[in-house]
Amino acid sequence: MDEKCFTENADRKSTQPGAQGSMSARESASPDICRMSERKVSDTKDISRLQRMMSASSLTSLERPISSEPLTRNFSMNNVMLSMQNPIFTQSTKFKHPVYRSVQIGRAASSAGFSDPGISVPLSVAGTPIGEKAKKREPDPPPGDHLEKSTTFYTNVKPAIIMQKLRVILNGMKIDFTEKTDKFKFKCETYPNGFRLPFNIQIFSHSSEYAVEMQRRSGDCICFSRIHNRFLRKCAESGLCDLDICPPQLSSHSAPPMESDDCVIELEESELEGSLKPLMEMADSECMDVKLNAICAISELSKGKAVVDWIAKRIDDHIKLFEKLLCVEVQDIYRATVTSVANLATNKDICTKFDESSCVKSLIRLLRCDNAQVIRESSRALKNIGAILKSNMSVSPKDVYGLVKSSDPRVRSNGEALQQHLRFASIH
């Protein structure tokens, strides 16, 4: 079918009855994509531009975050704007938390059914004065009495002791987390295979016991299952649950249990060219999702010595690519790039190129990032480069002084090692 027929058919379908729903969906899409799809594509440049926009829309941009649609709709009564709640927040359940825990209801006004913060509401919601919230010592029951069946265990241990042991377990598993003490909740993040995997751990009251639930928020479900199995076994070793509920450990003849992210994939000499060359081309793609998957794969493969040696022979061809990847605005991409740089910084030729280019300056800039993993991997990359170049590295003491004051023990250890490699005098 030629382009003329394709355009005429598209126009004819848009005028048919029943096409109204598709038109509304089109209007909600990006205006640029709509204009590109409605007119006849004349050359390959327009096709490439459309592909880039479609790829960018598949990732959440830092500049244009995807906003969720409101769960309430406004109506007026006596010249006062009120809001009608959806059926899941009806009169009989408005004092209960929503079943969908990713939905944020808001403050007391939202809980009482109002969307206008100017409307005054009582200082008591659900029978509990707001001022007494900090005095609460018992976890809430699960919203809607719903718990994750496969990732929840029950215990008689007091919540304060559970929280204390969970901190030790998460630190031992090297998982980043923030703690919400009033909700008996940990918001966790880890990065298996270069990809971000967020999950929550929360304690709930359940009958005469307490339920400890682990809930995946996004990411690889297989990696999450492995992490949960490790977490459950460590909870059993800490006395929080019975060892009988833990899945059996894999034997040495089975697939590796992936106890940590230190698993190294060594490629054969015959596999290097066919595996790495396409990945380098994908990492230089203008499509963000293609770029992300490629650099995450490189961050894992670069743990192997054969991959480092292959890239070292071609570092002149790829140094511009690493410079560009360290400066992209998508955090998932530059986080995996920093890990790749840290893994590759065990070769002198590669370290020299990193120091002569803008890569080292980008690593120092990323030390001010708000992501703990980016800071940790940036400090590891600088430490590895300093171990090879030593005082020839173009870094000043003030650039890395903050590393030795970090609250993260791994960042602090990297900073101390870097200072030693560069022969900096300790500043107290």
C-alpha cells in the first residue's frame, strides 16, 4: 500500500462513528507525535525523529514527569468547592486507608472528603487526634485487610524489635532504604543487573500477631524473588520467623542463587566482538530505552577482565560515548554508566583516557547527586582511577574531601583510599 492510500484510509477512519474514543486518546498524547503521525512521512529523517519521541515517552523524564490523573472530581455546593470521591473512597470507607497503597490521599482535608485546603476540618480524623499521631506505638492493620500472600510472614515479636532487626538485615544486604518510623515502614532500593528495583517492607497488626510484608513496586520480578528469599532467610536467622517457611537453598549443581551483585560473566574470546560491538552501537542510540538496556548490559559485562581488555584496545573509538552517557539527564542511564566506568577503571589506558577527557569531571559532579548508588559508584570509579594514575590524576583535594565525611561507610572507604592513592594530607 503506497503512502497516499495509507493517508486516505487514516483520514477516512478518523471520520467514522466510534472513532471518538481513539481521537481522545490521540489528543492526550504528545502534540508533536500527533502532528508527525497525521501528516505524510516524506523522508527517513522524519521517521527517525518520530522514533526518538516515542522512545523518550517510554521513560519518565526528569524535566517532564508523568502526572497521574486525579482521583477526585470537583463540584460546588453553596458557593463552596467540594470534591466527590471515587467509589473506593465512599462514605462507608472514607476513614480507611485505600487498598492501593501507591495512591496518596493527602492531608486531613483529603481524608475528610475535601479537596480545598482552605476549608477547615476537625483536628480529628478517624477518631484519632492529629497531635497524637507521634505517640502511636502499634502498627495499623493492612489496608482493606489485604496482604501480599507470597511475600508476607507473621510473628509475635514486638514491632520495635522487628524494626531494629530489619535495619541490621537491610544494611547487611547492602540495600539502600529510608525509614518511616510512624508507619513502621522501610522504602528500599537495590540495583540488580544495573536496573533499579524499588520495594517496601512494612509491619501491620494482624489479629494477635504482626505481619511483615515485602511489596515490589517495580523492576524485575525474578531478581525481587531472589532478594526476598535472602531477606526471609536472614529474618529466620534473626528469630523473626521460622526457618521452615524459607524456600530450600539451591545446591551447588543448580543455578547460582545470586547471593550478591558480584557474579562475574566472563565472555569467550570468540563472543566478544559479536556481543560488545552491537551493545556499543545501541548505547549510542538516540532512543532512550535502547540506550538504557545497552548500558545496563555493559555495566554487568564490564566486570569481566576479557571485556575490559576488549574495550581498552578500542577506547579511542568509545571515549566520546562514555562522555556523552555521563551527561544525559536520565538518572537510570548515567547511574549504569558510572558503574561501567568504575568497572573499566582497572586498565591504565582506559584510566588515562578517562582523566584526559571530561569523564573525571563528570564523576566529581555526580558526587553531588541525590541518589546514593550514583555517589557510591562515582567514588568507586574515582578510587580505581586514582589507584592507577596516583598523583598524576587531575583531581584537587577539595573535590574529594567530602567523601571521607560521608555517612555511607562504602563512600567513606572509597574516599579514604583515594586520598591515600593521591597522597593527600588528611585534613581534620
